[in-house]
Amino acid sequence: MNPLTARWAARGGSEWLEHYWQSSSAPHRGVIEEAVERLAPFTSLVEIGSNCGPNLRRLSARWPDARYLGLDANKETVVYGNAKTAAGEVGPSSVAFWHVDDFGLTLLSHPRNQGPDVYLACYALAYADPETLWRIFTLMATRKSLKGLVLAEPMGAGEPVTPTGLGAIDEWHHDYLSLVSETWPGARVTSYAVEPPADRLTTVLTVEVNP
């Protein structure tokens, strides 16, 4: 686990988890839902950096027939999300949360894994260095069933950023447009503005890999 992800994985507490759980109604999650809609209908979605499931809570209510898997480096969020699923508070569809410490690279690289229709990354790839991000995209491109991905990530020119504020974690603002163009030439990219911004998140991208 890299140092940035390790700092995220060390967070916890009932108040912190409940804050994320209740954030399913936050404006930027509505933008994410709009971005996912461009890839509908889909049968399966994997979210990298799901926390306890605020995005999956919203998406599973909108598209209840799909299967959802949330991946997160923080064990407390995974336990919390699975407890909410067991209590019937996530949605009527199949939703599960797994603990991973490598952005799901092991799962992505498994030869028997055909992969989901849709990948969603929500402020998780900001903690991946450029080499790791390249590996993630390269492995995504091998998934035969991939319809597209939604990137709710701070964007930039590939530079590291040190945010201000209590508890802020250093992050990377990657050049996703260039990486998408290199990985999926001819992909259709649609941009959605996040207003007001959520921390440094100002844009959500939908990438249709086979338009």
C-alpha cells in the first residue's frame, strides 16, 4: 500500500463513516449519477474508492437490476458498507464491498475475471502515482466486457498537489484525457461540471470505450 493510500486507510470512527453514508445526496454525487446514466443500461459496476457506499447507495436505487462491487483500502468503510447492505439500506440489487490495498489491481489482473461493464473511480485515483494509474488503465483495457468508465477525480497535468486544511492528504491531479486517448483511441469522452466543487473535484468524465 502506498503512503497516500495508507493515510486514507488509517481514518475511521462512527461519525466519519456516518458523514460519508449521508453524503449520498451531495451535489457531486448527482453529477456522478448523470455521468453513469450515459453508460446505462449496464449489468455490473465496480467502484474504486467506494468508502462505505454513498455512490453505490444512490446508483443501486436508480438501476436496481445491476450488480455492484465497492473496493476500498479502508477496512472500516468495507465493514460499514456490508452492514448497511445486510440491513437492506443500500438497495434491492446485489451490492458488496471488498477491502483492497492496491486499487483493485489484483482483481483487475485475475485471468478469470471478465470484469464489469462499468468502472467508477471517485477521488481514489488521486492517491495513485502515475505508474500505478497507467497499470490500472492498462488492465482495464483488457476487460472484454468493459463498456466504459466514469472518472470523478481532480484533473491536472499529472502533478502532485498538497492541499491545505486539517486532515488533508497529498494527491495527484492526473491528465486523464491524455491517458484515455492513449488507452482507448477513439473513445468518446463527455465532461460534466461539478458545481459547487467537492474539494478539488470540479469535473466528472464519462468515457465510452466503444462508442
